[in-house]
Amino acid sequence: WMASTRVGSVWSTRSAVRGSLRGYMPLQMLPQTRTMLWGGVGIGPMTTRCNPSLFAPLWSVRGVSASAVRHSGLPTNTLPVSTKPADIDTQKEKSIKTSGIQSGGRTKRWYKAASVSPHKQHWVVLLDGRTVHTPKEQRLAVPSEMLARTIAAEWESQKGTVLPETMPLMKLATTAIDRLMLGGDTVRQALILQLLDFLQTDQVAFWDLEGTPMYERQVKIMQPILDWFQDEFKTEVVISNGIMPVPQPESTLRSIRFFLHNCSDWELAGLDALTTNTKSLVLSLGVMRRRFSFEQALEAAYLDETDQVERWGEVPGHHDVSMQETKRNLSAACFFMLSFPFRPLNKTAA
């Protein structure tokens, strides 16, 4: 169930050089643990197993558009909350371990129904009344009812066999629990440093030369993102017109470091997923703060490839597949992040 390692597509020469400068991989190894935090899941083309249009009202609660739902391939049926709380924290608790489930449809669906139940300050996912556990045998308890319902809907949508690759939110939640929360402060601090490292090679900070079509497109798409960031965090991002990164101001790093330290583990896991798919911490923060939509994030994240296709043409089996994977992974990351309550920004920098 853990997100698998997959080297990202070469978006363009500039992106490839920037990636090599920071040793970029969609799933970056963290020190000591030598394990992976959630990034992009190496999944194939979108599944037609679900009907996303039915689930649009629930997604729109947190500002996720119907378009994000259509591109996600996520299940869409809402599930009733269990009226009888699960028997948890007792010796009678019945659980289901997911470590033995195999990919590629090699595990038959053995359960009849999926549901959710409140538990303390969280929500647990149940299969036939049994609590679902992560591969490291931790109870799958999430802080958002909507997220729990959607994970349960992923389980409910399985027909005949269980396909983990069609359950991106389940992957996100289990990875957050088993890698970040079990890893403790060491893994948390390493993830914060990893996120801060994105600022040095952030996609929104690298612009083409003035007068080129790419530059005009960046003015239209990237400038509003930079303007919002400066207004929101009262700091700036230094722009580079080449492939070499430029150091960002210490005031910017200090402000974002303070913000990240005040994020919950779940929010950090969401930011990790967003930055992996957008190649931009600045844009990911804009999505987290409800300033930019899925469509805007997708347009900005795919800007290099859009320019590449317009200049050289589309490569069948590469650009089209890459776009579908980006849509699916990014929409899942957006939903995961937006399922958590919006919190006012603490503007006091340390």
C-alpha cells in the first residue's frame, strides 16, 4: 500500500537540469529511515471503474471542482456512517490487515460492504465492521469524515478483485500514518527540510527570457501565484531567467519554515503530495490556502510540457499518458489536502 518509487517524467531540458541539481525524485528518501514518504503513485491510465460525476457534490464542499473529480478516477458513491460505533480499543476489536493485498487484481474482494465510524477525534474505515489497518498494522484513522468516507468509497468501488492502484487516497493515508506519524520528529523535521528545498528550485521561480511565448504564458499563469505568495506571507521569491537556481532570501525561508512547523502531520503529508505533483511549494501552499483551484494548479504544473508540445508536437504514449497521470495524482493530492479544515494563517514569524 505504500507509494512506490517512480522517477518522474522529463518535463523539459530546464526542468531536468533543475531536477538533477536538487537530486529530485517524486519520492525522496529521508535520512535514517531510508523509506519513502508519499509522492506520486506510479499508476497507469485512468480507470473507468467509477462514475466521478455522482461524487461531485461532496468534493465541492471543500472547493474541489467537478473537473478535479472527473480527472481523478476516484470513486463517487457516498456511504452511510455506521450508526453503531466500532468496538475499538478493546480486546474484541476485529481488524483487517492490508499488507497481504497484492497489486494487479491478484486479490479477490472478500468483503461485502465498506463503511466509516467515528472514533475519538478521528474516523475509522470499516470492512464488514472490521477496522482497516495499515501495512504496519496501525489503525487507519483519519481526522476528516469526508476523507474517511472517500477512502471507504474506494474500497466499496472494487469489483471482483481489489486494485490498490485505483485507491490513491488509501495510499496517501496509509503512507502518512506509517511513514510520517510512526517516524516521529526525526522524519517530520526531515520532511520540512525537504519541502523547504523546493523553494530553491521552485517551478514558479524559473522564467524564460522576456519576449518569448513561454515568457508571456508565465506572466499570465505564474505572476498571480507569485503576487499571492508575497501578499500572504509578506515575503518574496527571487526569479531566475536561466537554468541555475538563485538563493532565496533568508526572510522567505524563515517565514515558510515557521509556517511548516505549525502544520499538522496530515497537512505536511498533503503538502508533500502536492509539491511532488506540481514541482512547486509556492503553488502547493496556494492550493492549501484555498487560493488556487485544481485547474489552476494543473495548468501551472503542466506549463513546461504544454510549451514542449506546442513547439515540437505531442509524443503519443508519453505526453498523453503523462497528462492523465498528472491529473489523477494531482486531483487526489488536492482532495486529500482540502479535506482538512481551513485554519487562519499565523503571521508571527519566529
